[in-house]
Amino acid sequence: MSVNNRIITLLTDFGTSDGYIGAMKGVILSINPNAIVVDISHEIQPQNIQQAAYVLDTVHPYYPESTIHVVVVDPGVGTERQAVMLKTPGAFFIAPDNGVLSPVVKDRVETIAITNPDYWLSQVSTTFHGRDIFAPVAAHLSLGISPDRFGEIISSLVTLANPQPEIEPNGTVIGQVIHIDHFGNLITNIKSDDLPQIDFFIAIKSHVINRLSSSYAEGDELLALVGSNGYLEIGVRYGDAAVYLGAECGERVDIIANSKHRHTLT
């Protein structure tokens, strides 16, 4: 792949009913008509930085080397928060410095504060940095402009707390829902390696799931399985688990060995 036809991905909370994404693409293609612009998602819940970070983490590894990922979920637009460019061994990431790049911070080899207005649009709105800063910076980067031309190297970035499952003395694993996908499946922060090596059941909102299924079409109405990203998911056969349970992100999920008494659930 030549420099000029680099892939630029877009991940935002803009939705698709307005022209915001179209404006960003227009800016990119005006600067580099050969850029390959790919939509990851524009249906992130408004201002939900944690959700955007999760989606980025599960998607970016599947893109070719040197892909430029632009993430605009930016409740702090127009404030003093920085715009940043993060370089890793395999990709570039352009985003507000608000924690949305937390999944890739550990892999960075260089971080640039985007401060050089030479690579922005001539007029910058206080409410649409996606169009006026992030899109043109990504386009110029795709043309081979050196990262150090965009601003100064910085050493620190805002990161999000990464909720990890807790393991109680009795072996119960306590996790939580960290993402709800388009189908209403509840993705937890419990990885397959966190599951007990003995028989267990799963409890959420006074409901009990007695076994793991191997697919969404298998099992009882309410089911659990290890999803494609290696995390425990809770779904409903041919339905929406979030609606069925009235569940939201942050919902507690317990993994309890079968030897424990179910009356311990609270």
C-alpha cells in the first residue's frame, strides 16, 4: 500500500442522521483524494468514552500496518483538553486526550500533542474539532508528513480506569457489564481465563444461568457464552438481553461455584 492511499478509520458518537461524518470525509478527501476512509462505528452512545475505548480495542488489531485511526468521542471539545497523535509499532491514533486511547497507551512509542495549526482547517470551530482538526491532521499524516511536524512530543496521557473482576475468598468472581452491543448482548469484563475450573453458575439481576452455551442459538432463553473477543457475554436467544433484564453498563455479574448456596445472592 502506497503512502497516499493509506487507510483512515473513523470511530465517533456522531450517528448517521446528520452531516458530521460526511463533513469529516470531505475534509480528508480534499487533502488526500486517494485516502481509503473506513467507518468503524458512528453509533457510540453520546459522550461514552469507555464504550468507544472498548470498540477501538476490539477492532484496531485487525487493520493493516500503518492504518490511521481517528476517534472522536469528545465531551470536552472546546475546552483545554489536548488533541493528540499516538504512534504504536503498527498504527497511528488521533483523538482527544480524554482516555479514549487507553487500550493502546501501553503500546505507544511516541505521543504528539497536536498544536501546529498549519495542518488544521483555516477556521476552527469550538464545537467540531473532528472536522477542523482531527480530519485534516489524519489526511496530512496519510500523505507522509512526519508526526513531529504536528506538534510537540509529550510523555503523559489521560487514561481510563480499567475495571477488573474481583475474586472473593470463597472463589466467587464478581464482574460487571462493560459494553452492550447492537443486539443487546451484555459484554462483561470477565475473560475466559477468569472462569472457575469447576462447575459454576452465573447470576445477574436475580436471574441464574446454569451453563455456558456455544452459540447464541443454543441454550435457554437467557444464556451466557464466551464471545469472539474472549469475554463472557450474556444474551437472550433470538432476543435482546439488555431489554429482557433491564440491564445497563456497570451491572454486576457473579460467577459462583455450584457448591455455593444460591441464597448468598444479593
